[in-house]
Amino acid sequence: MKTSKEDILLTALKLFSERGFDAVSTSMIAEKLDITKGALYRHYKDKQAIFDSIIEKMYELDRERAEKDSVPASAYDESPEEYGNTDLKDFCEFTVNQFDFWSGDEFASAFRKMLILEQFKSPEKMKLYQDMIVMGPVKYSEDLFEEMIGKNILNQKAKKIGARRLAMELFASLSLALQLDDGGEDRERIKEDLKIMINEFRNRYSA
């Protein structure tokens, strides 16, 4: 069967997530796929090109997820009107769905594990980890909550706390759920607990 670019990306990503980027060679990727290095190079010129394509693919999946759940797919400065039209209910549901995505999607789960391994190896990889796994989602949530506060979608308690702390509170629940999943806890139980916590968040701060 012909090996596609998608096959190469997923196989390389899994190896990167298990061993780290530096420990994986193009020979190892080709061997895992049962193809020659020449066949691999017809798709990607080197290991860095594979890594760059993995990042591009992940951003693409992120946009698709956001569009599917009716939340902004772009940064605030690129599309502020999207942030002003987002409902708290939709965003809370998106947060729960993010748990399914980051824990259950084969590509996303391996990507997250890869970045956890790679984050301390260079400033560039730390920035990538922060942008995609930590500060990026927190800033995204903060921008959404700023708009919701301005439109009186959130109550006075939320306004007093402020958008940044709301974002950190919401993200903390998702982050903990993913860490519990990493440790082998029952995924369905974690998801149910997360749903309860997110629903309590919504009830606590909804106007």
C-alpha cells in the first residue's frame, strides 16, 4: 500500500512523542513505515521538514475544531468580531470537547506528549509549547471572557474576578483532566468530572 504524507507525519509524530525529536532519525521513521529513505525524501526533504509539517497540521486541526464548535478559529487581533459573537454555553462545551480531542485524537494526543518532552530543549520549542498548550489557550479564553464581560453575558462576580483569572480557572480544570488521563485514570470518569466542573463554572458566572 502506498505511503501517504499523512502516514509519515503520524508515524514520525508518534516516534517524536515517545523518544524525543533529537533521538529519532529519518532512517527510523522509514523503517517504521517499511519504506526506503529515498521514498521518505520524496515527500519531505529532512526531519525538520516533517516536524514543521506536523506543526502546520496541528494548527489546521485546531482551526477545524474551533469552527465545528462555533468558537473563534483565529486570534483576537485577526478576527475580533468572532469573539464578540461567542456564547458562554458554546465555549464551555468546546472546553469539554477539547478534553476528548487532546486525550483521544491520535494525532493531537501524540502532539501534546511530544511538546511536553521537547519544551525545555530550546527557547523556540518552549514558545511552541506555551503557544499551543498553555498560554495560547489561556490568552484565547481571556479574550473571549473580555468580550463576554463587555456584553454583559457574564455576571458581576465574573466582572470582579476579571477575564484573566476566569481564563486561568477554566483552563486549570481542563489541564488537570488531561494530566489525570496521562496517569491512566479512567477517561470516562475524568470526562464526567470535567463536565460537572465546567457546568458549575458556567452557572457560577453566567449573567
